[in-house]
Amino acid sequence: MLEAVHLTKRYASLPAVQDLSFTLQPGQVLGCLGPNGSGKSTTVKMLTGLLQPTRGVVRFDGHNIQDNLAAYRKLLGYVPEEPNLYPYLTGWEYLELIGTLRGMAHSDLEKKIDSLLELFSLHPNRHASIGSYSKGMRQRVLLIAAIMDDPEIFIFDEPLSGLDVTSALIFKNLVQALGQQGKLVFYCSHVLEVVEKICSDVLILRKGIVIAQDSVANIGQILGQSLENTFLHLVDDVDTMSVARDIVTVMKMKAA
Ligand SMILES: Nc1ncnc2c1ncn2[C@@H]1O[C@H](COP(=O)(O)OP(=O)(O)O)[C@@H](O)[C@H]1O
Ligand SMILES: [Mg+2]
């Protein structure tokens, strides 16, 4: 079980995440939903051990992850929001490097990389440098790198960014399959339709504070409406139609 206990992160004195707690059991797909700047990536960085919380602790199977980060990271498949890929390596070389760093057996590795590149439609590009890849292709390399060692815990930070429709659908089905396999999945997104579809549970962040936390089914039911309405109700005090109209008005403005 993965546990976040009263996680708080301040940058300088600004709070980015405040008092966030949850438990994540095998088989659960926990969605972390919130608009830009609400603290999702900060939460993810604390869960992966990249950032030390200002207060609170992350535990896996009862142990503070900071006590043995190397062992914890071996169990972790992480897709960061910003792809830090080496542009001069080919897709194949990058995956081989990651697999080797993770200590995967070399015979397994080659077969897995080959099959996964095929399944993610990257096989024809495997020997081209990553610098020549589109954003969606880079994202697929990151996804392969995160899953190929069959980790127990998956942490995805906006994993669909740049993906085409087919790859996005494959990935959404994959996340559900991971849940069914008894993996632990933490899935961050600002897109509520996706979270509604593929997550079993959701926590909604607003300005670093958890404003709702429940199963996806319950959250809709409590307020007697879909997650979309709930989300808008909780997060956005913005009249999106009127803002869109105002933008068009400004766009059409001509200098007098
Ligand atoms: N390294 C940083 N230094 C200072 N402030 C940061 C840093 N990273 C994020 N923030 C701030 O913390 C808040 C939460 O950001 P973030 O976790 O990236 O949100 P999200 O991923 O939901 O868009 C924002 O106000 C952001 O400006
Ligand atoms: Mg983010």
C-alpha cells in the first residue's frame, strides 16, 4: 500500500500542496484532478521521492520511501510531465539505457523493447534519434520506459499530452488493465473525462488543497450530477462561456 500522510510542500513561503493524505491499494487507480497550478506535479514529485515534503511523509508498505529510495524506485514506473529525453540517442538506445540502469536482464530487455516499440507504433523509428521525434512519439518512448520493467506502482503526470487519438485510447485501456492486474496507479490530469473513465477513485485539487476525495461513483452521486458538473462546481468559479465570448471580442478589436 502507498500512503501519503499530511503531505505539504512550500516553495519559498508559498504553499503548493497542503495537508494531502490518501492511501492507494493494489488494484486501485487513483486520479488526481485539478486545473493548472493546483499542485498535481508537486504531489507527484513528492510521491516519486524527487522532492522532499516540507511536512508529512510518503510510505510504501509502512516504510518512509526516503529511507531506501533506490529500492522504492525499482518498484516505480514514472511518466513525468516534462520529458527529459536525450535527443542524440535513438529510441532504442534510450530504452536500452533505462533498462540497463534498472538492472533488467539483457536477454529480456531486447525482446521487450522490440515488442513494445512495435505495439506503440514506434518500431520503424527505433533507430532514428529522439531529437527527430514528434512530441507524441517522445511521450510513447516515456510510456514504454515507465512500464517495461513491470513495476508495482505507476505514477503518470499528464501522460496523454501530445498523444494521437489511437495511442491515447490504447493507453487509457492499458491503465485500466494495470488496475485489473493489481498494480497501484496514481494518475494526474487536468482532463476530467479521462479521470472519470479510467479511475476508480479521485482526489480533486484546488490551489494545493484537496477539495474532494472519494470513489468516482460516489463523488458524482453526492452532488447528484456527473463528475464534469461536480468539477466545475468545485474548482472553477469561472463562467467559461462568457470568458470565451470576451476573448473573441478582444480578438476582433481594432486599433482606433
Ligand atoms: N520549482 C518551483 N518553484 C516555485 N514554485 C513552484 C515550483 N514548481 C511549482 N511551483 C508552483 O506551485 C504551484 C503548483 O504547481 P504544480 O504542482 O506544477 O501544479 P500542476 O501540476 O497542478 O499544474 C503553482 O503555483 C506553481 O507556480
Ligand atoms: Mg503539472
